[in-house]
Amino acid sequence: MDVTPDPDLSPQQFGRAFKAFLDAALAAASPPPSPLLDRIAGHLGTDPAQLPVVTEEFDVFEQPNLQVALDTHLEQAMVELQEGGTLSRRILGF
């Protein structure tokens, strides 16, 4: 393998080639299995990465009201709830 630097290779050409290498390496890499992702995909019936993302942020003082609203809705809808989740570094303050 010849590792002699090419004097005609510009920094821009190197950058493009290196980015293409990184993109190919990432595309070939398999992500580790995620029990949470598997659970979400099973519930939704499709890969969650292919779905649109909708978010809503609530002030800390509004979170108890949100919990009461969710509890009331679930009770009235008579659905079974399976709790699950993850910790966020943002919430933990790291």
C-alpha cells in the first residue's frame, strides 16, 4: 500500500474524500440493538425513524397538570398503559 502523500491533493479534495469515507463507514456500521426502539417500532408497526416528529415542551410547573390530563384521558379511554422511558441528560442537568 502506497502511503506517499499526493502533492496535487488540495485540502478541499481531501475533505470531500474523507467525508465520503466517513459517510460510507457510518452507512456500513450496524447500530447496537435498542430494546426501547424495538418496543416503539412494535407498537407503531413501522420504523419510527421514518415517521415525522412532533414535540411539545412544557414548563416544569405545568408537568403535574399534564400528568393529570393524561391520567384522566387514559382512565376515560379504558386503555391499558405500559409505562416505559429513558432518562435525558438535559433533564438531569449534565
